[in-house]
Amino acid sequence: MSRLDGLLDALRKFYGALPKPPRDPFTLFVWEVLSMHSTPQKRDAALGALKRIPALTPDAMWRAPQKKLEESVRLAGPYGEQRLRALRTGVDIFRRTPKLPSIIRGPVTSARRALKGLPQMGEGGAYRMLLFAADQPVLPIDARLSRVARRLGYGEAHKDFTKTARSVREAVAHELPPDIDAYRRAFLYLSHHGIATCTEGDPHCSVCPLLHDCPEGQRRTLHH
């Protein structure tokens, strides 16, 4: 068992089972758009409302009554106009490229190129799409996961976040088996830990289940 396995086990015991992002590529895209500047509760309320219309396939969303779409998307919080614009662009891309779900299951370079045009995804969103909707063993690196991993000693910080992400991804993947579920578990628990406990400004080291194995946590608790 690798050190990382032990850390992830400790996080699983601490947080219990965590919800996974949707497996369907279009639904996951909608989930990403609704997640921006929102909370999981508000995002899930908006997604639930879109499901009831129903508007969770590209064609169904394209046909859905505008007023109902607006009301559903508004449940995710502010930036409603930007979200609606992003969704419209995404609907166009998915309808123009009906093969997109199979393209993203193919070679990673072509898969990432195919996702480039989708709004509000960025590199993190594209990697989440590959991991959860295309069964690719890749590790999405967002700011939260990067922070947690580096505090635990995986990867190094660079001025350019892309370089930081690459460094963290290589260090973490080095201890992961080439197994899709292992990658999903690592992403879910490390990223969630970054929201819930290992926060940026004032991490809650005293309650952290990883404290005894975290160089940064040890340093912080010594100084307090």
C-alpha cells in the first residue's frame, strides 16, 4: 500500500462517501457551468430543475422553453446570463459534434482538443470530463487539490499554474495504480479536503485526519 493510499483511506473514513460528478458528458458540462461561483447545494438544485424540464440532453435543452431554462439556471446563484450563454454555446457544440462522447474516450490529445471550445471548462474541467465521463485515467488538478497535495509533499509550486499542475499531477500519479477508480477517488477526496478542511487562508490542522503525515500541518501546529 502506497503512502497516498493510506492518506486517501484516512480521508474516506473522515468524510464518508462523497458524491461523484455526473457520468454523462453533456450533463457533466452543465454541472461544470452551474458549479462556477455556486455552492454544491445551489448547483444541485439547478441541475434537478433542468432534469425536470427535461433539458439534460443537447436537443432537449435546445428545445426547452427559454423562461423555464432561465428559472432553473437562476437557482445556481448569480451570473445567470453568463451561465445561459455558456450553456447555449455548449448545446451548439454538442449538437454539431454528435460524436463528441466517443471522441473523448479516444486518445487524450484529440480528446482535449475536442473539448477546447466548451466554455467555462478550462483545463480542470476538461480533465474532469475525461476522468468521469470518458473513463480516462487522468488527474484533474484544481487549486484545491494542488494546495492539499503540495502541503502533503506532492509536487512543487511554480509561478505558472500549468507548471504547478503538471508537477502535482506527476507526483500524485506516481503513487496511483493505472486504475480509473483510483484516479477518481484521489481527485474526489483531495479536492474535497481542500474545500472542507485544508482551506487556503486558515487550514483546520487541529482536526485534520492527515496531520501526523503532513509536513505543512506539522510546521503550522509547531508555530501555534
